[in-house]
Amino acid sequence: MSRIDPIPVTLISDPAKLVPLDRDTALIRLPANSGHGHADGEICIACSGITDVRALLYNLLEEHRRNMRPAFSRVVVDASAVADSSQVVAALTGKLPAQALRDHTVARMFYLAG
């Protein structure tokens, strides 16, 4: 069985510091509050589906596995619209408890670069 190297994830929280993308880079954009009636940072099941970075990274792996997206060797997460990116950092550095098998998969397959 071959060893798979973890994929680096670069988190961008300042829109002025967006990095150039190439064909080997997957991009995830985290949206701000969806605007459907709650303040930024409040728990909302609808918003959690589009802002859970671990779920989104797992989806990238699954899309590639199903030949729905090309291979990628790095990921850029644009969190510039998110008011507080500390939860994103916590999710990527193992500070949040794993909720599902996907979280363990993401912990093995991705790491926060820089």
C-alpha cells in the first residue's frame, strides 16, 4: 500500500492577500452570514453546511474519487468573508472534536500550511 502525502491547506483571511491559483489548486470559498435572519457567528444548521471546512474538504476528496473533479495537490480556503476565522483554524488543526468519520479522514489527508 502506498503512502499518500497530506495536502497543504492555505487559509486566506485578508482578501488583499489572495494567492494565485494554478491547475493543481482547489479553491474553497467560505461565505459570510447567509443573511437569513441571524447575526454572524450564531449557530445555524443551514449555514453550517456551507461553512464546515472539514465537510467541504472531505467533499473535495469524494468528488475527485468519483471523477467529478481533477486531482489537486493543494487547497486554498478563502475565509475573507468570515468575521472570525479562528473556528476554521481550530477545525484544521484538530482543536475541534471530530464529529464524524469524514473529520478523521480530513485530519489524515490535509494540514494547515503556514
